[in-house]
Amino acid sequence: MKGLRISGVVLLVLVAAAVAGVGIPETAGGAESSPIQGITVTGTGTAQAAPNEAQFSLGVTTKGSNAREALAANSARMERVIAALKSAGVSDKDIKTQDVSVGPGYDGENGSTSGYAARNSVSVRVRELDRSSAVLDAASRAGANEVYGPSLTRSNREAYEAKALESAFGNARKRAEALADAAGVKLGRVSSIVEGFGGGPQPMWESARTAKAETAVGSPIEAGTEEIQASVTVTFAIE
């Protein structure tokens, strides 16, 4: 009987605690389970940049009766090309060998083999765009018989990417303000920002804006204008 009376007392204590809200754990998540209110928008922006550097691939192809003869002739000519590039103002660090190969030579008309052909190509970066034509002319005079390019770039591209991002954020705020006005609410602080270049900023060349890098004997290089694009997705809280 004593055991029954003790159990009854414990039960009464637990019931009283439940009524008073003491000792009962809160539901998992509590108030945080409710979604955060806000306005999420995506803004886009651009920045205009004129390329000031160019990159080319320059190659030398030679033939010989055997592989050693073709490769020796090729090496000698490529040495002259590299020397000419350096004399034209290209730095050592901006000249990089891409590939060296030697194999059977082929007759372009009937596809038959004829002796051996050797090839050597280098990647060349010209940091002053208006010197591109002079550099190409010097390389061709020294024996380069293959030219590919140019790939035009901007040396301080990061600064223009930052400008594009600033423009994109401003566009996002305007969009959010328009939505807030339509809903009759007021924007609060920024709660989230996600940068998005869409897989990397993509250049868009505008032929209407060009700057020629040209010499009397060189090939004309049209610099154009590069449009760097950016986007940001921003969430604004609602006050």
C-alpha cells in the first residue's frame, strides 16, 4: 500500500508540472522553423573594357629527307624566330613552347608520304597590343610559317569584373525596391548575396568600337571592346 501511495504522489507532481509548463522540452526547431521573410531578386550588370594584350601561337614547319634532318632544320629556324621575338620586345616569360613533333611528311595532293616533316610551335604573349603587328612581322621574317590568333585579353580584368558586380548589385536593389513598393512593404537589410557569372564572364566583341594596332608592314589588329557581364542573386529582409 505504501508503494501505491508514493506512485500516486509522483503522478500528481508530473501532472502539476505539465500544467505549469515546467520541464517540458520545446518542439524541435522552435521559432526558427518558420521561414525567413524577404524578397529575393537577381540583378545583372556590365562593364566595358578595351583589350590591351594579345596572345598568338607561332609555328615553324620544315621538311627533310629523314627525321634528324627535318628536326635539325626546324630547331635552327625556331631559334631565329625566338631571337626575333625577343628583339621585338617580347619577354622571356611570355614565350612558351607548346609542342615539338616530327613524322612522315605527306603530299597534300595525293596523300602519299614524302620524307619527314618537323614542327615546333610557341605561345607568345604581347603585353602592348599596339606592338602586335611589329612582333608578327619580326617572327615571319625570321621564318615562322604558321600564325594562329590573336586571343585578346585585358591585363587588369579583375577590376572590371568588380565594376560589373557593383552594377549588378545596384540593379538587384532597384528590382527589389520595385517589388517592395508594389507589395506595400519596406526593404530591410541584405540577408544573402550569391555571385554568378554564368560559368565565367564572357567577352562580347563590339565591332563598332575598334582601335587599330597597325604598322606599315604588319597585319592590322582590331582590338574591339569587351563587355564583361556579371549577375548577383540578393535576398533583402522585409522590415
